[in-house]
Amino acid sequence: MLDYLRRTSVPTDLLGIIAEVRRRWRLKLALRGVVRALAILVAFFLIAAFLMQWDRFSPFSIVLARVALAVTLATSVYWFLVRPLRQRVTDEQVALYLEEHEPSLEAEIISHMRQGATTPTHSTLSEHTNTRTTYGRFDDL
């Protein structure tokens, strides 16, 4: 269904892999933020409906519920979506994140990042590992 989101070429250099991991990480943060904001909005909507019924749908309670719902929406979108996506993440942090979620790498990416290498030249960091890490394990992230 979301095949258009998948890339056709596999990044082979280290910075390309880290950029792909960063993109997936930000997508994960965005989806998590949207779900949390919607959950809070639905919960607040149900509470507001109960309180408006308790007040017998007076004009003041309706206006107050609308304003409170708008404020809740804006606040939850900022807190759970905008704020996490505004944080800048360094390449080393992305490499650490990747190694935490792919234990078979055993600190190889971070050592390449510290050496300043842009291409994986170490024999254990083979093309198979890059492909498997980049596309095989991203569904778990």
C-alpha cells in the first residue's frame, strides 16, 4: 500500500545509510505524535461532551468547549508533533540509535563515524549488512 515510500536504490555509503535511518526515525516520531495528539483530542472531546450534557448544553458551555477543544488541539500538536520534530539529531546519535536497534553491527558504524569514513571499508560491514540493516530491520524501528 505504501510502496511509493520505499526507495528503489539502496544507499551504499555510510552517510546515505544514516540519512535513511534519520528519515525513518523522523517518520516514526511524526506518526507517534499524530497518534498521541488524536488520542488526547478524542478523550477531551468525550469529556467535553459529557460536561456540556451535564450543563444542559447552555450557550456558554458550548462556546467554552469549542475554545478548550481548539486550545487542546493546538497544545497537543505542538507538544507531541512539532517539539519532537524540531530537535536536531547528529550523525553520531543516529549511528548509536541504529546500533542499539541492530546489535549485530557491534559498534562498527560509530567507529566509522569517529574515523570520518564516508564509505564502509571494514570487511564485516559488508554490502549485505548495509542492505539488511537499511531495509530489513527498519520495519521494527
